[in-house]
Amino acid sequence: MRFSKLEKNTSGQESILPYKMKKNNIHFKCFVILLSLFLASCSILGSSRERGIAAVQPPPEAPLLAEVLMHLQLDYVEPEKLDPESLLQGALTELGRMIPEVTVVPELQDKTLGPVLNISFKTEKTLLPVSKIAGLYDLHIALQMLMKRLLEMNPQLTQLKIEQMFVRGILNQLDAYSVFLPQEIYNEFNINIGGQFAGVGLVVGTRDDQLTVIAPMDGSPAALAGMKPLDRIVAVDGEKTEHMTLDEILHRLRGNIGTPVTLSVLRKGHAKALQFKLLREDIQVESVETYDLSSSKQTVSYVRIKNFQIDTSRELKNKLGSLNMVDGVILDLRNNPGGLLEEAIRVSDLFLPGKKRIVSTKGTVVSSVHDAKQFFAAEHLLNIPLVLLINRGSASAAEIVAAALKQNERAIVIGEQSFGKGTVQTLWDLKDGSGLKLTIGEYLTPSGRSIHNIGVMPNLRLIPVTVPELKNGETELGRQEIFTTEKRFGLLSDFDAENRVNDLDQLSISYLSHTPILNEESKIIDNNLKIEKLKADIFVKTAEQLLSQWNPKNINSVIQKIYREAEQKESEIITEALSKHGIDWSLNPFIKSATPEMLILTWSAEMISTDLLRVKVNLQNSGKIDAQRLIAVTRASNGILDSLEFPIGKLVSEENTSRTIDVKIPAGMMEEQEPVEILLFDHNLKKLKSVRRQLHFSPKRNHSFWLTMKIFDNGRFGSRGNGDGRVQTGETIALTFKIENKSKSTVPELLLKLRGTEGALRINRGKLLLKNLEPHKRQKDYFLFKSLMDSGTLGKISLEMVDIK
């Protein structure tokens, strides 16, 4: 069984994720026209048929669909999700997404005709009677009959394509980790678990229906460019990911070595999408690396496991073979996206005494218990002091190891709360050469708990905070400084994480995190420089301090001592950084906490230009005592307005103060009304006040267009071909169009982008900017693309129209 490796999804391992991204944050003003291009014809769908109610006839076989439904029936972890009507709707939704000309509406409660599928294709409509859909067998029969009707209506469709659409749609109704892998992607996946793949080196997955980075692979193009865990990828080469399936996204991330791919990324703390242009590489992955961090005081070995692939445990054991003389080991699982379940168990077994619980799995067909058996360990590995590092990029198999070593009190865990992926997937080879990755169970930690969407909480938590740095020549700033969303505070970066454990007794150290220089890692080639960088890492420094004072009989006291020392030191660093902005962040523990009654909170927001919103927070202390470390923060469903921080710091009695942030508002990103709440917290992060308002923005433009297209292959418009008006291999095709603005307002700028999504197509002229499209006025232009030689596959291109003003 393979563990859900949300890893190398762009790399070839797996892809999954959570971080609660609020829905409807971003609205792109565009629509997509899918043009199905066939080698011998350019029609979008075949000829029309007569309308009417067809008699039920024996449907064609659908072996792929039957095979997938069989696995769902026998193996899926949550049988209650296998509602046949819901799965039918998923299949029909995917069909409509892939073939916009076809609409199928199920009318399963029609008392006159009985259950029917109402099919619309262009101007043609027909009713398809089906049996009552009470189970997966009935669903199979209904979809078979629908497939037969679609093949009659459009002979240029293929049975396999329709079956794959149905399968993808059905799996979309289940969970983010159950996916259909087309043959090409499945073949790459099987190669990649061996530790080699071509791509950009991102481990991605879906969290709350958003494509999210779990971790960039160390040394990969994505890592060197500065991509981070929890980055949300909203577009690949300009194509939005919100309407793509996971395998479609992965297909776009992969490509030939040396070819570029551009990712548009939303990151917390940034008002607009960041652009990363990456070059695909052939990435060789060694899953284990070690460094000697010994000093005159102690001998420490640093071991990093990048991911859990075939033979990771053997590689680790070999590199740990000579560690019987060291004072301690730092095991780094940060940004480890997971991998093979078996390897996670074997790595845990290296450090645990026999019969200690590692993990258990629970599901309809997979329920097992895995205890340490000491098959792999050497005696000296059982007693070496061990500190384990995790962060938000530690997921899946990495969390199994972290939980096993922590809950068995074999290691002290330092870092951030981990990702929270606690389900088990397995892979099946399907008869057509494709693959099915299906969630068949969940895993439980030694304590019997699930960590899915929760994660592993470290013994000592490190929380990064950010303070804008002053530019060269700037002096200390006053309290009326106006910040922008590019220059903002991040003091509560991990405070509001949803679905996370909130433990008041949790030992947490906030530390000042410096934004890394892009491509900084590319400069670290020398091994000594790498060791210097590790020793400057607060995670590693804290682990070294813990190992230097290691006392297994009283380890909790050691952790408390390390916590107190580090917390005071890091607090002083943060206070000094804030003082440069005129913010007094000092804390007197003997002063009483502020009360809500003594504080008067107001705020305002105004558009100071067409794309700039100024948010101002005002606070007055009407009490008799000073308030300390006050901070206001926004809460909003729109990500642009969410988590804006206004640090107040110390506010003495009878004092007024204000903080201002200018927020850039990209076109088309705001609803007409956006609810925003500002909350005020004290130094204990206790909520003191909140004020909620509705912000009003200009209504979005809703456009409607009339569009007609024509193909040329006779030399006109730069085309080249035999002049028969059909797309054939080797031809350069001109796709001309006329477009009319059918809406009531002028469109200042309309961007048209033509992209090849399937088949061997090369776009030669695919991006056009049309200006000042007045109501009921037409403009015309053309695209150019080439159908490459030796391409025998169905080609498909998409036309995206984006209002960029």
C-alpha cells in the first residue's frame, strides 16, 4: 500500500493540503470558451439529431467506469458519501465543464415520465429515460446510457474521454485525495516514487478546494525562487486553477526540462498575486542529508529527511551507522510532505524500543496496528538524545514519525504545528493503463487520535512574526506612519489558524522572522556555509540548547528553562524592531490588564484613489491605567482585507492614537459589499473589543459578448496548410474572430488568451489586448497555432477573456 503522498505532485509524489482559505475571496472577470479541435475536422460537436424520447436500449460497456465504481463500493473509507444521485451530479458537472455545449439536467422525480435525463446540445434537446438510481449499479447503467446518447449526438467524441470525465466528476464529490490519474501522469507517478522526477519541485494539494503548496522540494526551482508552504496557486501560465482538477493542474506543471512555467500565487500578507517564473528541471532527490554541528562543548549530528520514498529508512540507517559517539541528534522533518507509509514506520522503528505503538490505520478494508519490532534499529539508536523539528510543511508520513516519537516520549518536538494530513490512500492499476488513487482509511497516532486537519503540536512551539524593516536612510518613524500591504506587520501570523489545537498550556516562543532573499539558497554551495546557516537557524539553535542541557530524568524542567531564556531574548528583539516604528512593545507584568470599558475603538475606510483603500484605526484609553501590547486586526471573508494588523503597543491613560494601512484593490477583486470586522486584543491575545462594518465598493462589471470564429489554412493571416479549412498535423492555423460587446458599458481593456490544454499544439499568436470595446460595437483579430507533426491525439484549446481594468 502506498501512503497518500501528497508529495511531488508537481514532482511526482503526492499532493494535498489544508489552511482554511475562505471561499469567494477572489473573483476573476473572465469566461472560457473550449474549442475541440480534431485532426480531420473543426466542428465543436457533431451533427444534430431528431428530438424526442428515446427507448431504453442496451448501453455500450463502460469498463473504466465499472472498475472505478467497483473500487468505490468495496474500498472507499466513507461509504456514506457514495450517494448515487450526488455522484451522478458530479459526473454531469464535469461533463458540462469539459464540453460546455452539452448540458444534462437530471429529473429523477418526474411523476409523468419517470426518471429522465434532460439533454441539451446546441439547439437540440432530448429526454433520456433511466431507471431509478438507488445504488452504484443503477448509476453505472444510467451513465452508460448517457454515454451512448452522447456518442450518437457527437460521433467525434470517444468513449474513453467520456468515461474519464464521468470518473473525475464522481471522485470530485468525495475528498481531495481521491483522484483519477490518466496514463501519462500515472506512469510519471510510479517513476517518481523512486526519487527522480522532472518538474519545478513543488509538493501541492487541495485545502478547502484551493490548490495549496505543502512544501517546495529542497534545492528545486520552486524553493530557489522563494515559494513557501501554504502559498495558494491561483493560475498556471495564466490559466486559473479554480476550475481544474488536480491531475489537470499537475499536467500543466510538468513539461520538458528547461521549459518555463509561470505560477500566480496568493500569499498571506500580500494584496495581489505573486508571479514566479520557473524553469523545469530533472530533479534527483536524495531523501536524507546529514551535517556535523559539533562544537567544543558537544557533538551533534543534524539529519534531515526531505521525503519518504523507497529505501529512505535504509539510507537513514546507513548515515546513522557511526553515531554511537554523539551527544545528540537533530532530526529535521520541516517541509517534508510525506511519502510511503511503510518507510515512515521503518524510520520510527529505528528509534523506538520493541512493542511501542507507531501508528494504526482504520478503514473499511484497511485496519491494522503497527508496533515497533526493532527489525531495523541498532542498539545505540535507542538511547541517543533526539530532538525533532517540524513546521507547517511537515505532512502525512512526516507527521506519523513526529507523533510516534513524541507520544512515545522518545523525542522532544520543536517547531510549528504540522500540516494535518491523516488519511491513507492506495493506488490501483486500471485496465486502460491509468491509475486510481483512493482514500481507504485514516491513520491514528499512538494515543489513538486522528490528526487530520489538526496536525501534530510540538512540545515547544516557535511562532514567526514579521516587522517591516526600515529602508536605508530612514529614521525612527512616528505613530502616524502610513503602512501599505506590501509593508505590513505579521505579529499574529499563526494566531487565528482554524481547526488547530488551542492549548493554553502550550509553550510558545514568538521570534522575529526575516524575509529571505529570493534565490538566497542558490548561493549556499559550500558545505561550511550550509553549516553556518543551520547554526543561525532558530529551530536548530533551540534544539542545540536543549541537547546541551539534556536530562532524561527531568526533561520537562529543561524545556521550561530553555523556553524562559529564549522567550525573553526573542521578545527583546521584537520589541527593539517595533520601537523603530515608534511602537512601545514593552511589557510590565505587574500592571493590571486593560479592560474593554476603558478603551474606545473606532475605524474608518475610504477610497483615496480608484485602486487604493485607506483603513484607519483610532484608539483612545479613557481609563486610569496604561494598556500594554494592544493590537488591532481585521477579519474579513475577502483575503485582501483579512488579517491586516495595526499594532498599537503601549497606550497610556487618557491617550489617543491611530494606525493607518493603505490597501491596494486589484480590479474585479471586491464584492459590492464587503463585511469587515476589526478586533482589539491585549498582550494575552484576549479579545477586548470588536467593531464590524460593511464596506461599499463600485459594482462589478458583468459583461456579455457575441463571438464568432473561422479557421484559415490557405495562407491568409499567416496560416499555412492545404486550404481545406480543417485542422491537420503540421499545419499552421489562423483562427479569426469577430467579437461584439453586448453589455451596456464600455470595456476599457479585454485580454484574450489562447492556450493549448490537450494534444500536441503550439500557440504562435495567442495573447491579444483589445481596447475600448464600446457597447454593440465589433472588433476583429486572429490567433495562430500549429498542430505538431506525429500528433494523433485529440487536441483542445481554451480561449480565456479577462477584463483587466
